[in-house]
Amino acid sequence: MDEASAGSRNVRLQVSVLLLLALLPVAWLVGRRTVPPPGPAPLLLSSGEPPVALLEGPRGIAAGTSPVRIARTEDPQAVHRLVFVPVAAGETPRPPYRLRLQGPDGADLWVGTWGKVEAHRAPLELLLPAAGLRPGRHALVVEDDGGLVRTYPFIVE
């Protein structure tokens, strides 16, 4: 009886392996369709003087305030330089910071992290390729290691 059960276990194992191998191309195709096509990626740097300063908005993209406006350009090489301060006055910096760039529909266009410990309230600069921005309201969302979320809305015209 042991040989029969061992033979049946062996057959089940072979069938399972064949099924997994058959599903591998399907999983690869599904993965290819869900990953966005590669495009120009933003770059996060330390900064000195702010070229375009983003102001924190209490409600992000839905904020009723008048956020910073950025002119849209057709030049594929154009880059927008945005500066923001990830820490409010009087607060202790808590890196790493998780950053998300949200598009007009609220979907994430880019996600990144900044882990360097800088001087208190040191501004960070985000270089955004103009080709990746659509007209409408956008927001840069910054979350620190303590879970505090800050939103910096802006409009691309």
C-alpha cells in the first residue's frame, strides 16, 4: 500500500508542477499589463533657494485654496523644479519620508522615498519631467516615519 500511495503522491506532485509551469506565462502577461510603461521619472534632491515653492494644503487635491500654478509646456525635455519643506515649524524631522505624486484623477504618478537626515526644516527639491504631467490639479503627498501626512497641491495649466 505504501508504494501505491507514494506513486499517487508522485503523480500529484508532477501534475501540480506542470500546472504551475502552464500558468507562468499567464502570470507574466498579467504583470506586464498592470505595470505602467516606463517614462520620465521625477528626481528628488536637496535644495537651496526655491524656484517654485509648494505650499501645504489641508485637503490635498480637493483643497479649496488657490494652489501654486505651473504652466504646461510641450517641450519633452522641460523639467519643473518644485521645492517643499517636509517638516512643519517646531516639529522634529522623522525620516524616511514617503512621497507620492498624485495626478488629476487622484492616482499615483510616482512614488519615492527620502531617507537622509537634514537640518530642521531643510527644503527638498523635486525635479518633475513636464512630459509626465497632465493639465489639472496634482498633489505631492509626504508621509513621515511617524505617520504624519502633509499634502502640497498644485495646478498644471
